[in-house]
Amino acid sequence: MKRSNDQPLKDILAHLVKRDGLRGPLHEVEIREIWLKEMGDYINKYTRFIRLRGHVLEIGISSAGLRDELGYSKKKITSFLNERLGEEVIKDVILRH
């Protein structure tokens, strides 16, 4: 017989992640994986770091030319990553040296 307080494991884990503040670090890991897989060897070669601070994604790019080029595509990067994450996690992208 099923008890009234039974919940799927997925729901319990989601609640724990949300309660313990693990959502941000998990999103950061997912973003890094997406970036490494989708951006290609050239961009990855110059990517120094990827950090998620709140809803702002900071990306360190060691090439000034590439950083300028990616600067023109910040909205595309934001939309692409949010689409891959399945929710609006990123509201802004900051490109750093």
C-alpha cells in the first residue's frame, strides 16, 4: 500500500538541491560541459575560466580579438546556454581577460 507522503526520488533530490543552495554550482558545471562540447577547439583553447555568479556568467578569454568577437554575440551566447539548460539561468555574460 502506498503511503500518502511518498514522493519520487527526483522530487526529493530537486528539493534538497534547492534548499541547500547547490543549484548555482550544478548549473556552473553544466555550463562548462556545454561550453567545452559546443564551442569548439579554437574557442576552448583561449577559454581561461567560466564562472557563474548569481545570474551573471563570467568567461575568461585570453585572446583580445576573440574576446571582442564574442562580445558581439553575448545575447546569442546567453540564449544558447539558457536553451541548453532548459531554464533562464543566465541573464548577462561578462567577458574578461
